Amino acid sequence: MTDTVKNQPQGNAEKDPDDWVTGDEAMTGAQASYLKTLSEEAGESFDEGLSKAEASKRIDALQEKTGRGIDH
């Protein structure tokens, strides 16, 4: 392995959703469930038609807004 590969984050959690191979597929059931909860807490609408990548970005934004998912 080269230093470049060794120093890069591992796993999809660290990869930009725009770069996901399956990012354009429909969001997963887990994403939909969590996103619906976050949307309700934030007082915002839930869009059930998001792709996996779009849902991931929306989850990040709503976590920031609601304070969920932030390590204290």
C-alpha cells in the first residue's frame, strides 16, 4: 500500500455521498426511518423520494439543526 491509500479514511461513513457507487438508489429503510424522526423533531417536511446520497446529506443537515448525532 502506498502512503496515500494508508492515510485516507476507511469505510463509506467517511466517503462523500456524491462519490457513492449506489448513491442514486432509493434511500434505505433505516435512512427513511431516521430521517422521518429528524424531520419531525426539526419541524420540517419529510421527502420520501430521496436517494441514498441525498438522504445522507439531509440527515447530516438535520442532525446539525437538532443536535442529534453530535458527540458531547
